[in-house]
Amino acid sequence: MCIQRNLGIRTASSPWIFLCDDDIEVPRDYLRLLSDHLNAHPGTGAVSGLVLQKEKDSWTAQYPIRSRRQLLWKFIFKLGIWGAIECPDDNRLTRRLKEYYYRKGNHLSTAGWPVVTDFSGEYFTSPVYGLGASLIKKEWLIRSPYEEVLDRHGIGDNYGVAAGFPSGCIHVLTGAFVFHHQEPVNRLVQPLQYYRRTLALDYFVRTRPELRSVKKSWLLWSLTGNLLSFLLARDQTMTNSAWRSLWMIASGRNPYYKASRTNRLVTEPSL
């Protein structure tokens, strides 16, 4: 997938590229809304609408934090957040944590995970967003191409591309949206997705100078937090996946990194 995308980007004659996954449903006015935003903000190089996914019976673009316990866990282990923080602030600790995330805005944690908590306004900016329905300058994609060492599904690919963009410069319109149908055909099972996504994150942390603020020690600490949460939930398959990824990264045996050092193109890490 990453090789195909890079070939298409290099071949394209337009200065703008519309990236669109094959399981994305795009409303008729979507591209017009993105184009209007670019005209109104000429310095912008990457714009997307909200990417909605169906959870139970409704479409949503975020997963709010409504539990004080969950908020504390995310903070302690420097884990990602993808939604507003809506838990009650009826104690001092919770208020301090909410103030902390408010001051930080949308950012990457010191472990490298996206923390996107501000979905307000006509648009918001973020260092990372799903690029599955985005309009992006070709020159940005040439300068920060898709990483071809990743597996053929490209798990984690958009993170690596966005890491090479100017910091925090992805604009996300709150008045535009697409529907991500999460096509089940050829979709990897969740434990394998998690395993490859964590390996991809470690690979980017080790190879991208833009991520120098992310520390491997914090990444390992965050993976330990995930491992503990899977153990507490008694989810054996995810526990096995979390343990495997933690071991591979801690021992320096990340197959993506090894493949890049030996000039191999694509590898398929398996559990």
C-alpha cells in the first residue's frame, strides 16, 4: 500500500493530492469545503474533515474520556487520547489534569501517542490525524513519503507521513465529515493491528528526527500500561500481543528497523 501511494503521488501532475481510503464514503460537498478552507487559509498544506466511525448505532469522530480513573491512567502511562475530556472535575486532581491537557492542546505525548482533545471551533489543528480523506500539498508528501518498509497493509503509515509535516499543521474542519465504513475484507485482527502499530511507532521514533522529543523509555512505559490494562480486562489475545510488542521493542528486535537497515522493502511481522 505504501509503495503504491508513493508511486501515485510522484506521478500526479497536480500540486494537490486527495488521499482517500477505499472504505471511505465521501459526501458530495466534501472536497468543496476542503478547497474553500484552503482558499481562506493559503498557508495551509494539509486539511481534512472529521472521519466518522460507527460505534454501536451512531457515527462518531471521537472517544471522549468520561472516567476520572481512565484519565489518570492515560496521564500516568502517557497514553493517547482521541476525544474531549468530559469526566467530572469535582476533585482537585481531576481539575489539575484537565487543566494540564487544556494547556497542552492537541499534541504528541512523550511516549509518541497522539493526544487530540480539542475538537472545537470551525477547525482545529493537530500534529497527527487520519489522512484517509485529506487534501495535501504534493510537495509535503514528496518531502515526507509513506514508509515503504511497513507491511503491505500500511499499519501506522499516516503517523509517519504526518511526522514530517510542519508541527501541528493539519487542519481538521468540524463542519465537514466522511464516513469510515471499516471494510472487513482483508482487515487484520485487532491483536495483530496493535502489534504492528506499536512496532511502527517505535520505528518512527528511532528513525525520524522530527520525533526527537519522544523517548523510548516513555514508549516502553506506555506499552507496560497497555499490557496491564489488558491483563486486568482478562483479554488473553491482546495481552499476548502487548507482551510480544513490548519484548520486541525493548530488546531492539523491531523487524521494521532491521528491514530498513538491510535495505529490504517490506516485512510482515507476525505474532
